Amino acid sequence: MKKSGTIVRFDLTRGFGFIRSPASSADTFFHLRDWRDALAPRTGLDVAFDEIHVGGKGSRAIAVHAVAS
């Protein structure tokens, strides 16, 4: 299921960030390898993504891409 949210933290050096979505109570982790857009990820960017759950680590975003705000 596609979700939407906003990147609230992104660390290019470490290659990961977090997305805040109104549909979720906790921020969702994403890794740079799951970024699917020519535009570089940055804090404040609105995105769409698919969400998976990984073991005891919580939710993770995959197929993340920017959307027009």
C-alpha cells in the first residue's frame, strides 16, 4: 500500500533518513538504496513510499520517491 509523508531527517554521509507520515505513529526508516528518484533526498521533501516491517526493527520505507507538494 502506498503511503505519503515528509522526510524529517536525512544523513547523506550515512545513507539513510526518516519519513514522518500522518498514517503512522512512528517515523519510518529509509535507506538511500531504496530511493527511486532523480531528485536527491533532503529534509522537508514530500515523498510517497511502500512500507514493509522488518523483524523487531520496525517499519521501513521502500520504493521512495518525491511527489509534487
